[in-house]
Amino acid sequence: MFRELLNIFRSKNPLTEMGENFARMLKVAHEMTLSAGSIFFEKKALPEERDQIRRQDIEVNQLERAIRKQVVAHLSIPGNTADVPYCLLLMSLVKDVERLGDYAKNILELVDFCPETLPDDEIVKELLSIREGIEEAFQAASEVFTSLEPERALRLIREGREMAKESDALIGRIAGEQYDTATTTALVLATRYYKRIGGHLLNVVSSVVMPVHKVDYFDEDEILSQR
């Protein structure tokens, strides 16, 4: 299903513009995640940098609405009913990317109440490791999305599931530390936001290996049985 959709994006089909808008959404959400992480951990947020992330969030939302409008317009034309499955898949994926932008903005907003300096301890080092893993997964997901590499997609999904477990375990460890309220809140929310970014990335990657009605619900046994 996804391979056919990507082929349509690359053709002269009217869906091509939707594909370009989706690629732009993914790129902007990636940039937002990188910038928000840098600001949260390094505490060097200039006003223009924060404003840039907010403008990018608006752009992501505008692109989502534009794609939805394009889908409705395309499907309203007689003879385009064959594209319904692809349009449904695209509508699902744009919501995931829109949420990626939201969580990046949420990470930025943590700077408003978290301490000037985060603790220099194993908890924060582990959170930094999760951040780095998510940022690397974001780049890899973008590449898998355009190159259609099922094996790499499977590997990313497995790694993403492990990272989600690590995030849950870290939240438990943070709760057991004697941090002040602001620090505890910032670290718990940051961990949660990175976990959710990872989850939505997995939804995008799952479209490479799962049929449209099972996107977001990865079943490795089903994939292997189809080979």
C-alpha cells in the first residue's frame, strides 16, 4: 500500500502535491524537535529561536489542513475512488506528523518553569541518551519513509519499542529521586514527550510494512508470514 502511495507521489498524479506537502511537514517537525531539544538541555534560548519553533508549528498545522483539503477535493472528482485507500493512509500519517510538532513545542515550553541548570547525574544522562536516540530515529524514519526499506523499518520499530520501555522505566526512577518539584516535573514531562515523539515516528514507519487498516498496530508475525 505505502509503496504504491509513494509511487503516486513521485508521478504526475494530482496526489504529487500532497506528497510534497507531507514531506515538508516531516522535515519541519524534525527541525522543531532538534531545536526544542537543544533549547531545553542547553538553556540558551534566544527569543527569535523560540519564535521560530512557534512559526514552524503554525506551518505544520497549515500543511495538515492543506493536505486534508486536497484529499477532499481529489476524492470529490468522479473517477478518483481508486485513490481512497491511499488518501486514508495519508490522512492518518499527517495527524501523526502534526502531533510530532506539538510535542516538540511542548518540550520548548518546559523551559519556562524548569531550573536554569539540570542535575548532572545519571538520570539526566539517560534522558539525554533517549533524546539522542529519538533524534537519530527521526532522521532514520525520514530516510525509510522515502527509500522503502522494510528490514530497516522493522529494526526501527523494534528499537523504538525498547526506547519506549526505557522511557517508562526512567519516569519511575525520576519519581524516586529527591528533586525539587520543578525539576521532577520538567524531567518527567520531557521523558514523556520524547516517548510520544518516538511513538508517532513508529506510526509513520509502520506504514512501510503494515496494510492501511493496521497502521499504528505493528504485528511482526504478520509481516514475516507475508514473505
